[in-house]
Amino acid sequence: MKKHITIALVLLAFSVNAQTIQSPSKELTLDFKLTENGRPSYTLTYKTKPVILKSHLGIYLKDDTDLASNFKIDSIGNFTFNESWKPVLGEQSSIVNHYNQMTVALSQTTTKKRVNIVFKVYDEGMAFRYEFPKQPNLNYFIISDEKSEFNLTGNHKAFWIPGDFDSQEYAYNETLLSEVDTEKLDLNNGIGLKRIFSKYGVQSPLMMKTSDGLYLNIFEAAVVNYPVMHLDLDTKAFALTSHLVPNAIGDKAYLQAPCVSPWRTVMVSDDAREIVSSKMILNLNEPSKITDTSWIKPMKYVGVWWEMHVGKSTWDYAGSQNAQNTESKELIASGKHGATTENTKRYIDFAAKHGFDGVLVEGWNVGWEDWFGNWKEDVFDFTTPYPDYDLDEINAYAKSKGVKMIMHHETSGSVANYERHLDRALELMKKYGYPAAKSGYVGKIIPRGEFHDGQTMVNHFNFVARRFADYKMMVNSHESSRPTGYHRTYPNYIAAEAARGNEFNAWSNGNPPMHETILPFTRLLGGPMDYTPGIFEIKMSYYDKTKKEQVHTTLAKQLALYVTMYSPLQMAADLPENYEKYPDAFQFIKDVAADWSESKYLEAEPGDYLTVARKDKKSENWFLGAVTDENARNTEIKLDFLSPNKKYKAIIYQDGKTAHWEKNPINYEIKTMTVTSKTKLKLVLAAGGGTAVSFVPIN
């Protein structure tokens, strides 16, 4: 590890009331000052262009006092920090963490309470957070509100989803800020009505583009013991204000000094590639607290999952809530249960044959007949299998084939029940050698009145990651609050969903073709996403002729997603028999890596297109993925990321001549050519399409 730290002179309060700090490149400038009534404020400028106009900062307490005004500056300290560190799993083997920091120590003239505001300025953006030092008159306290402002310079184009306290599973809207209006949206979303906090409330990360070509992203990092931050939007003044998710009685956060808030972040660049490739969110989190990380490994898996979404089988054993023997009250098998011993063995055989690491099985444990919509306290116990799922036989069979089983824990939102059973569930996993689990949080949270994005649930998701680490196991959360880089601190938190994934294409209006070109600029900035790509049978009418739902991509784009949607946990989500029909295309999923030594973002435009090249951490192989929105696209890519003086065999999986995400999605072509670092590769992407390429050195 390399570090270089320079400590600057500390300035006393009586000699300064404002301060300027710049990024290491000096392209980004942050000005801090106390305005009228001692209110902390800041502005942000990029290459002389204003980005954030004067914006106030402050915290409000439940005891009717505020930490937003009547401040004086006690001191201002500055230093430079520069290090490189190695993530356990990631997009690159080494990450540079270089910033200039300014700490403003404030005290109130009225209450004598003290607050520090810490600013970090990177080349690609800035971050700030509130620090509450230990002090006699601010020990245990309750936050009723936080008013961190982000006053914008104009009516920017925005990529947004509504400020739902319980879900991020929405398709993105692309509108001007003045046109944001959640009341016009269909909020049913295929899984029940959601709770919206404001007509003009949106979620962070909020990706924007200005009329003069700047890319702007507002987000947060290191959300620990604090609620998720959404954003209230003034659609006339183009002003954003932090909105913390409340708990069941309306409080926002319970804290005890010394403590800190999460980082509030603003990324800005005139090159979209610098936003999408930024590691600022990750850098703002604490280093790994796990000393021995040898057991944290990337995984590619298949599973008993998609067949339930397409209606081939069911999660529940009985098939309906009322399918019981009226005399014995015992469940009667429906005949469509997916998680059977024999069906699971079929997936294990498929995984072993094609070199996959693991098999996920959903619907293996009792309780699925009575889980959705009832919101009961104790539906699942996470240890009791259905009668047709033999844990001993399945795990012995998987072990004989060299395949790991991946556990599934659906909590149905009853987190109190999950925490009561967690150690027993982990002991069961330990007994059978499970390396990882997928957790789920569908439904309203129990304890009732809490939200997925509140402080209680943030603490729960982080606690589960820590508890899994105690057992040397990895966890992949679904329906959780969206990640904010905590996987740097606990790298066994290997992935999460926390956005609208591929599953929505099976039974709702689906994800529009631009969806996968936006997620890397939003959700994926905070951490890996278990998007579950790799669907080959695109149209659901294949399973039921009456169905009109479909995946809104071509087959070639499904391949490209393995490169553009970073995750060290990647699922080949379709059915084994569908892959066996297209073995030549399936080869890319078998070949593509899941852990990388280097990543190059070659082209990027949110909502339109993305092209990424990555180098396998375990070999000299490179892989490229290119995706587009509903518009067809031709482009030419320089292969100068390849090693010079080497030849590579390029296998190109591309859209066919008549391919179209809606009209002809399975039309694809595969061609092979020899390339070098001097080659310019022409890519032809169909509407809603993509291209995937593997580059293998030629000896």
C-alpha cells in the first residue's frame, strides 16, 4: 500500500470565515463560508463553470434545537491524502484514493454545541459529511431532519425514479428537472402500491446532464447507522434538499456522539466515462474489517429461479394457499413445485458439465404457501425443507460433482423473525458447506411501520453482512436498501439487487431498452448488482401463447450485460434447456470472467449507450461488452487496451442483420478474427441490442 499525507496549517476562527479547497487536478473548486446568521454554505465549480450554487447545510434535532445556524468557525484544517489499495473483488486490482480534505470545526454561539463539516475533493467530485465530536451538551440525540442543499444551475436533464421508501424497483424516467412529477407514474409497478413521500421526491443517486455538456451525479456513501437519503426537488428553482427516510414514529436517526453522518457526494465531469468509472463512493468507505479474505471468491451460478418467474413451476409446494388435505391439514404437492430433489440434481448436473461454481434454489423451505401479502411475523424458519427437497441427498450430490449450493433466505419483510433465526440458518449452511446465500425482503417491513430505507433496516442489512462474515460466508441481498460502498468494509457483501432487475421482464411491462444504459450511472456506483442476465428465450409467449411480456433486449445484449453490469456474482439466469438450444452463444457466458484486474470504459452516454472492456484477473484474456438503448448504433472501437506486440483471437457475438429487441430478438451472429492493439473494431448494434467480445492471446 502506498500513502502520502501532507498536513496543512490549521487556521484559527478569528482569522478566517471562508475557505477554498481544490481537487488534486485543480479543476474542481469548493468554496465554504458562513452566510447570514452563521449558516454553513458551500459552492462548487468545475473548470470555471458553476455546478452547485450557494447551498446551505444543517442538521435539525428533535428537541427543537438546530445545528444549522448561529455558528462560528473554530478552526479549519487541510490535508492531502493519496493511497492505492487492493479490493478483494472488483473491477480493477488496484484503486487510487487521492483527494484534498478540509475540516471545518464549528461551534454554536447560542448552545455551544459543536459540529465538524468535512469536505473531500477528488478529481471527479466532492463529498461532505457531518461529524459530531464527543461533548457534554450533545451526547445521545435524535435527528428530526437533515437539510443538505444542492442548488443547481439550471433545468438539467435527469434520470430519476420516485422517492419510494420501500423500493428502488422502478424503470428510470428521462426528463427535465421541471418535468419530474411522480403523480403521473404508474406506481403499482407489478408488485403492489408503493409509498411515495413527496410529489417531487426522487431517489439518489440522481444522474443529470446539463445543457452545456456537464455530467452531474448526486449520491451518498458509507451509509452506516443512518437512514437512506432521498432528495426533495423544487422543480422551479432546480434545488435539491436531502430527505431522510423516517422510522415508524417519524424520527430519522438515533445517534450518540462521537459519530458521523454518511458522505453526501457530488460527481461532475465533462466526460461521462469519468462518472461511470468512478471509485469515489468506494473510497469514501472504511477499509476491509475482514483480515482473512481468502474465502471471499467470485461465483458464476445457475439456479431454480427463472422457471418460477415464467410460470413453469412454483415456489410453493402446495400450489395455492388452500391446497391442503381438509382432514390432516397437511400440504398436498401441486405437481409444479420447482425445488424438488430431482430438479435440483438436474441443475447440479448442468452446472458441473459447464463449469459453473454454484446452484441457487428458491422455494426449498416451508412457508411459501402463506408468505406474500399476509405479512406474518413467522412465515419462514430458514431450516425446514419441503418434503420433496432432501437436503442431505442434494448436498452430497452437489459435493460429488464439485458444485457449491447457494442458500436462499426469503424473509418476506419480517426482519425480526430473520434475526431470531439467523444463527440457526447459518449453522445449517455451515453444516452443508454453503459459501453464500441470497436474501430477500419482499413486502412491508416487520416491525410494522419501518421502511426498507430507514435507519433500522440499514442497520439490519449491515448486521447481516457482518454476521455472515463471522461464519466466513457471502451474502447477496435482494429488495434491500441500495448499496453505498459498504462492500469495501465487508467484502463478503458480494452483491445486491436494490434496483429493477431482469425478473421484471417475465411478468410486468418490463425494463425498457435504455434501462441497462442508465443503471451503471446510478445503482452500480454504490456496488455490484445481481441483475441476473443471460435470458435467451426472450418472449414469454414461448411458455404461454397468451403472454405478451418479453425481455426488452436482443440475445446478444444479454451476453454484453455480463461485462457492462459489474458483479463478482453472476447468474446464467435462463433454463438449462434454453442454453442447450443455443450452445454457441452460451459459450460466452461460460468463458466470461467475474473478477477483473483492469476495466476500461471506452464509450458512455447515460440513457443511450455504454461500451466497457475488462481484463480477467486470472488470465491475459479481455472481454468487451457494448449495449445500446432502443436506437440501433454503429461504432468503431480502438483496441489499444490490448497488450502491444501480441495477437489475439477475437470471438464476436453480435446482433444479426435483422435483429431487433422486439421484432427479432434472438437473431445473432458469431464471427472470429485476429486482432492486435492497433486494430479498430467496428460494432453494429441493433435496436435494444449489444455486442459481446472475448479476446484470447494467440501463442
